[in-house]
Amino acid sequence: MEDYKEPEDEADIYSEESRSELVEDGEMSPEEEGFMEGFEGEGRKIVCAKCKKIIIDPDVAIEAEINNEEYMFCSEECYQSFKEEHRDE
Ligand SMILES: [Zn+2]
């Protein structure tokens, strides 16, 4: 097994699993992926799944399950719009 190589950048894959999940589910661009990286470490912020706005008060957010995934939305408008985009997936 001389050709076996250790992964080169172990530090880079620390959250690969959770991030790739999000990419599959939500068609995220690389920019948004980078945005997600800042999430861990300072508590979990809730953002609107549609417009990415931070939801300051989770009590007024709309919580919905779409394609067996839980999402939070800042408004009914975002929820409807997101649902339209993700149906039949
Ligand atoms: Zn929103």
C-alpha cells in the first residue's frame, strides 16, 4: 500500500459533513456555504431559510417541515416562496 496518502488538510474538513448536507438540501452557493462556517462556536443563530435574515425572536418565526427537513422562516411570505421552490424535490 505504498500509494496510500493521508488526507492533506484535516482541519478543512471539520464541518464538511454538516455543510454538505445543507448544500444538498438548499442549493446553497459557495458564498452562502462560507457564511455558514461562521455559525459554529458562538451559539446557533437561526436564520430565515429563504432570505437568510437572522431571526432574532424564534417565537415569531414560522417553523415548517419541507421534504422531511425542518426550516425556519422570518415571514409567511418567505415560507410560501421557499415552499414553491422546493416542492417535488
Ligand atoms: Zn425571510
